[in-house]
Amino acid sequence: MIVVMKPETTEKDIAEISERLEKQGYSIHRSTGENRTILGVLGHPREGVAEHLEAVPVVEKVIPISKPFKLACREFHPQDSIVPLGDSGLTIGGEEIVIMAGPCAVEGRDNLLEIARIVGEEGAQVLRGGAFKPRTSPYSFQGMQKEGLKILNEVREATGLLIITEVVDPFNVGVLEENVDILQVGTRNMQNFYLLQELGKINKPVLLKRGMSATIEEWLMAAEYIMSNGNKNVILCERGIRTFETYTRNTLDLSAVPVLKELSHLPVVVDPSHGTGRRQTVPAMSKAAIAAGADGLLVEVHQRPEEAFSDGHQSLTPENFSGMMKELKEVAACVGRKL
């Protein structure tokens, strides 16, 4: 349930109510707006608790939460969440659309530095590149791992771009927390609950990709695992779902963007590269994503896609990316956003 406090409520009042509820076994998640404070009360509902709270003079009203994803829902947090990316001043969820671009995998320092400079000059703010690569086949390239992480840091120092890379197991959370700006949870790990719980214990932004066969509710419940463990800096990423269609790699569910905006306050990013698996469709889906309300894009770009260690077929060339960015700025302006 949600406990809405009156505007004149003091910190002492809030502390007393929170302490009383915690003694009854509830966990309290506070959200403070411009005029009032809201307490999200999580736990098994007990008879008479809501009525008792409504009788407290400083409580304005008590609202039951019908959604199973309590912390991620709009009922708990009516305003859009804006996720800060460290001390950079860049945020996701505000007026500015964030572009994350780069190769699928880190392949070497020179290659990564070259593409980082290219995407940065075209307006990307975040460099993507996988150091750890979970692959369907055990014989596929698994990433440069710790050496790849070192290269990402060197390129960040050289270019000023923030970096996002994938975390694949709970044991690497601490290492990535120290070395990257955004930790990405891939589709295969969306319901790796031990990993999600560990990510809830840090304060770095987490980009949570939708599972390849996950419903929107299952996806939001995965976000709830992270948030309920303390980390509110969650970014949702639609990356396509598996359907009967074989012409594209996945079916990019752009309808999920406005649905999520209605259900949740969390920012939403779209990955059109994995969503379609075809570089020819990436620009069109990127424009459509922004028109649908996406707060950012995660796009694969490689200077020589035919030589890419992974996912070359869905990677834009620098020329493709440059042309797309010009078109995206026009679309963003049409929907009242900046790029």
C-alpha cells in the first residue's frame, strides 16, 4: 500500500510511522516530491493496518497497490524517474534522449577507440561494448573479459564517453561497479534472480533488457528484484521478443514503450539492433522508438561490420549511423525532446 503524508508532516512524524510499520514486519520505501512524502509499504497486508493509518492525523490517505510490481509502478511514484549517470551531468528519463552506440563486443583497443571517436562526434554520449559475452554456442567468441574491461576504461579516459557493458554473473558485479557507468543485464539474465539481487545492493545504473520470451509484467517484476534490494536506478530496455517470425531476428515490440510509460515511472531504452537483427531496419525502428516515447537508444555500430567478431549483420556502418543521427534529431524535435 501507499501512505500519502500531508504537506505539513514533519520528519519526526514520518520516522515514527515508518518505525511503527517496520516493527510489524513491513519494509518502507520513501519517495519525497515537491509538496508531500509518499511511503511505499511492502509486505503481507494485515487486517486493520490501512484503517489504523488513515486515522493518523498527518496521513492524508492510504492507497492499496493492485500491481505486483510495487516499487516500479506509477501508483508509488507518479513522476517519471530520472536516472543520473554518475557525476557526468547526463541523465536518462529527462528531456534529452541518450544514444548508446558502439560494437557488440570489445575486439581491441585501437578498434574500440576508433569507433568511440566516430560515434562520439556524431552525438552519442555512451559507448557500448561487451567485455563479457554470454553466447548461445560455447564455441562463439565469449569476449575479452577483464582485458576488455581495461580497454573500455582506457577508451573512456581518451574520449570522455561514458561506458555500458554487460554483467553476466553475481561474482562480477563488484568489478563492474568500479569500472563502468551502466551495468547491462542481457536478455538471458533477466530472471537470474541472484544476479538481480546483487545489482540491488549497488548504486550504479542498471539497464535491464527484456527477456526474449518475457511478458511486460515479468519484466517489471525483474526490475522489482533490483529495486526492492535498494537500487532505484533501473532503466528498462526493449530488445525484441521471440515470435514465429523468422525474417527478423526478433520482433521489436515498440508498443511496450507507451505501455511501460503508463504502468511504470522507470525510463525506457530501445535496442533496435537486437530487436530486428538487420542493419537495414535499424534507422526506421530507431525513429519509431523515439516517436513512441523512448528515452534512449542502444545501437550497434562497427567500422567494418563484415569483420566484426559478433553481430556484424546488425551493426550500422559509421556512414549509416551518421545519416540516422541527423534524422533522429528531427524526430526528437517533433515530440518535444532533445538529441
